[in-house]
Amino acid sequence: MFMLQKLSWGVLRVLTPLGPRYVKPTFSQRLYLLWVFRLFPTLPVKVLSSRQQRWMERLCAMHGFVALEHEASDVPLLGTLEQRPPIELKPIPVRSAQSVAGAVRPFAADAQQRP
């Protein structure tokens, strides 16, 4: 019975940096999503094939995100896609003692001028 509910009106949950968003796919898209999420209810984007990633992007772009009329717990979820932005590791700049002294010098001079 629950599988029929998923096929009838299930939604895809996409976890974004702004919080969960929901997509209401068509019947055939719901059928495909049930197959994609058949083993795991939650999948990160990086485990999908490049074809599946493009398909998911088109799905979200085509339908957009919808507001749920019901509580999120009442809506049958086809699956949850973790769409987190890639982590960019930026090197921490190494500051020399000269650059720190140069940055502090104007503040020190201002403090000395005050009575």
C-alpha cells in the first residue's frame, strides 16, 4: 500500500545548504526515482552516475521546488538527495611578523597620539 502512495504522490527531498527542498515529479519520474533509491533512502550526489546527475538537475530545473501543504512526515518520500556544495580547501595565508607589524603599526601610532 505504501508503495502505491509513493507512486501516486511521492516527492523527492533534496537537502541543500538552505535546508530541505521538495520536488514533485511525474509518474514515470517517480517510478525511476524509486528504482534509484531502491537500496538506500538517502544518496549523496557524488554516488550517482554523470547521466543520473544530469537527470536530477533537469528534474529540479523542470519542476522547481514545491512547498508542501502537509507536514513533511505525512508525504511519502521517494528518496533524499544530499546536494551539498563541494568543499573548497583554501590554503591559509602565512603571515610573516613583518606583515603583522605593518598591520598593527597604524593602530599603535593612533593609540600613542591619544592623551
